[in-house]
Amino acid sequence: MSLEPVKISKQAAEEIKIIMQSDEIPNDHCLRIGVKEGGCGTGGFTIGFDIKKENDLAYINNGVQIYVDKKHVMYLMGMEVNFREDGDKWGFVFENPDEKKKN
């Protein structure tokens, strides 16, 4: 079993692939998911495209190659990246499916 701290929804994966093609992201770049460091923990989540680095965990989810710095794994565990469209608002959102189950 491989470690996959963050999952990508099917809709988010489709959008990521469209962005990579339309923005001509270089072939050696993949999706990087991480956390902004600040204060007493995290200052939020980050998403972008980057090359693989020495301390990265690399895996594929829903057809998307993902890089996560190993020091961010504990903050991202169980998260899912979704893509939302609501009228004129759209974008990627980080959700914790376990939190939904508790409510």
C-alpha cells in the first residue's frame, strides 16, 4: 500500500489536466500540493505545478501525478482537492471528507 495523503476528485483531475495542457506546463512539472507555513501550524493549503524535489512523496491519483513534501504529509492526511463552480465563482477547494461524516 502506498501513502496518498491527498486525493484528487475526478472533476478536479479533469480541470488540472486542462490547465496543464492549455497553460503548456512543461512535461517535467507535476501537481504540487502543500501547506503555507505560519504561526502555530499551517497558514492554509497550496496547489501549483513544480518539478520533483529530493524530499518529495510522489504518487498518482485519478491520473494526476502529485508531489507532496514529506514534512507536509501530516497536515494534508485525509484531504481531498475538489473543483467547484458556482455562478461566477470557481476554483479548487480543499475538503476533509472525514469532517463531513462527523456533522
